[in-house]
Amino acid sequence: MAEKQGQYRMYVGGKWIGQDLNQIRITNPATGDVFALVPDGGKAEAEKAVKSAFEAFATWSKKTAEERSQYLFNWHRLIEEQKEVIGRLLTEEQGKPFKEAVGEVSYANGFISWYAEEAKRIYGETIPASHPRKRILVQKQPVGVVAAITPWNFPAAMITRKVAPALASGCTAVVKPAEQTPLTALKLAELAEMAGIPTGVLNVVTGNAQVIGETWLRDSRVRKLTFTGSTEVGKILMRGAAHTVKKVSLELGGHAPFIVMDDADLDKAVEGVIGSKFRNAGQTCVCANRVYVHESVAAAFTEKLVTAVQQLRVGNGLAEHTDIGPLIDRKAIEKVQRHVDDAIEKGARLAIGGQRKISDAGYYFEPTVLFDAADDMVCMNEETFGPLLPIATFQEEAEAIERANDTPYGLAAYVYTENIGRAIRISEALEYGIVGLNDGLPSVPQAPFGGLKESGIGREGGHYGIEEYVEVKYISIAF
Ligand code: ADP
């Protein structure tokens, strides 16, 4: 078992270990209380996990696709049965409202069932040869041991999105969850064990990020790094992966523009921006970061938006009617405040919110909307990762596209318009991996999620996602 009275252990080589190590304190961001302890693992545990994953690879990769699929379906069933238990744990360590947490568990589990099916469809190819007595065969083989490093904003989904395609394709995995949210990861590992997934196929190591990351990057048995997190850390890891030329997938930061054209359905646009911006208290990499609204509809849009924001209830994620939970920690609160203060200093006007909520013990910040945002404000360029929405206006379509693209990021962008030609034109011109066209919530297991530019490399989800975990082998046959 992962846990006994708030004391967790990590899962390495089919064993629950680490009680004898120093312990990391896990805080509930809704209250500031420490409610669990996890082992502070390092090099020894990271190496043990790789050894175990490497040994398991020999047999796991030789199983039939049907067998691997069955294991994943077993895991899926157990997660489905316990989704409220996992959801509660997720809310306690991460803060998001319970309903949203259970939604995340379902979303996370969607990757497992999707890849349980896709395991059976990792097709190769035959190519016409240039000689009558030759044949060309192309196979897809699992990469090997995969190291996954994940963030705290989606403690369940960021793990299954990597581990499910890895396991489906025959890879084995070593996972390091974020230090703030390891409990959901450990619970998922416990259910994987219950599902009968063999020893060593999935390992979860908790502890010192830098030491564990470095150990895995230097180990030539680890053939692939898959990371979701900040662009800053992604660059460090990409450099580290160069030591042994590992395959890499990186899902990094974003700075999503949300464009509202003069012909948009404003009610739909408001609904879309609320979902996109305030889900998970603004702590997702595809959250709308900046709105560009056509000047002719700016007043009407903002009025509807402010009315909708007034309805949002901030509070403990376990309270029944909470729409927005706390932010992850004090640093997160301070960053939002810094972005708000900078914008106001540079001439933005506060439409609603703007303050941290100090009546509660946790890390709460009011949902905030700013008018008159300008391109030189920090919040218009850097990821706020909090419930702050700055609104700028524009006059011409080309201007909106240019300002939307003027960033080193390229993950998600949103555009609202009822004009089909314009919709296609703008979607194609946006330099982003994901475009939500009249859609504020585009992430689903069957679609390719990923970014351009400094937002990352590779895609997760859908049949594209499995390509990240296979190597193409060409067998040239002469007879
Ligand atoms: P965030 O800003 O969302 O916390 P980070 O990029 O700092 O994003 O963290 C994402 C994940 O990367 C976490 O699991 C964290 O522990 C891990 N991490 C942070 N720094 C390093 C590092 N130097 N090496 C390996 N992993 C790291």
C-alpha cells in the first residue's frame, strides 16, 4: 500500500519503499496544513527504479499488444471505481474543486482506455522495393525505459498521458511527480499494482527533482525523457538529454491569446473564456492569458464577462459550491499580485477582483479582470498561472493575429467568430499547436496536444501520442 496514516512510500521495483528516508511535507493549499509525508528520495532510489524498469522491459516489451491492453483496461477499471477517492486526494494536495478533480481523474483515465485500445494498432508498413528479390519491412518497436517528470497542475492526467502510451507500446516507465502533488501519483501506482501490472513496469520515485532528473538523464538505459513543466526547466532537461541523445517530448509553458472578433457570439465567447481562464484557478498551460477583443464589441463583451465572473465562488475545493480553489502556494499568489500591480501601474483598469483573499488561511486570489491591457505589461507576455485576465482591444484582423503570434510561446490559442472564412483564415495563421475555434476546452485524450516554438516538442494524445514511444525500424530483406 502507498499510505498508512498520512505516511506515504514510493513505488520502486514492485516494492513500497522509503520510510527510512527524510520526509517531504505535503501541504493542503486550501488550509496551509501539512497532511501527509512522502519519502525524500535521491540517486539511490532513482537508480533502483531504472534498474527495475530496464529488467522489466525485457518481458513487458515481448508481451502481445492484446496482453498489454488487458493490463491497461484492468488499471482503468480500478481507477474508475476509485475516482472519487482519488479526486478527494487530488483536491487535498492540489486545491482544485472536487468536481473538477473527479473530472480530471476521468480525463486522466480516458488516456488509459484510449491507449489500451491503441496498443493493438501500432502498425508497421511494407514499402515496394527497388529489386525483385528484395522486400522492405518497417516495424515500430518500443523505445525502452521512459523517464517521465510531471507538474503539479494536473497530478493525475499528466502522468497517464505519458505512462499509458508508453506502457501500451511496450515501454516501461520511471516517474517523478511534482514535489507538491505526489499523492495522486502514488495512488495511481497502487492501483496499477492491484491491476497486476508486472513488477518494474511502472515506478514512481519521490524526492529531489534535480538529483533524480540528473540521475535519469545520465543513465544510458533511459532512452526517452518526457516532461511537462516550465520552459525554463524543459531547456535544462533537453540539454541534459543530450549526454546520451535521448528522445525527448516536452510540454512547456504557454501564453494563450483569446481573440474575440466583432462577429463572435459573445455569450459563447464569455462561456469559453471563463472555462479556459478560471479552470484550475488559471493554473493550466492552455489557459487564456490575454484577451484581444474587437473594439466595437469590447464594452458588451466585458460587461457580460464581469457579470459571469461575479458568480464564481472562491473557496476550499472540498466545499460543495466552490468554483475556484486556492493557488498551489504562496509564490503563486505573489506572482499574480505582481502581474496585477504591474498592469495597473502601466495604466490598466480593474474591472473586478485584484486582491488576494486574506479571510481564509489558504492561498486564495480573487478572479480578476483588467481593462485597457497594453502589450508592454508583464501579464501580456509572461504566464501568470493564476486567475488574472487582461483585456486589450484591436481594430483589424491582421493586427489581432500579429499581436497573438508575438510571443516565444506557441501552445494554445482561441478565436471566436461566426464567419467561416475568417475562422479558417485565423486558425491557420495562428502559430500555435492547438487552436480552440469557438471552443475554450480543447483537451481530450484522442487529439494531439502540444506546442510550437518554446512551448515544446512532440505531441501527447491520440495516435500521434504513441509515436513518441516507438522507434521506427527498417528491415531490408534480400532473398
Ligand atoms: P512549475 O513551475 O509548474 O512547478 P517546473 O518546471 O518547475 O514547473 O516543474 C515541473 C516538474 O519538473 C516538477 O516535477 C519538478 O519537480 C521538476 N523539476 C524542476 N526542476 C528540475 C530539474 N532541475 N531537474 C529535473 N526535474 C526538475
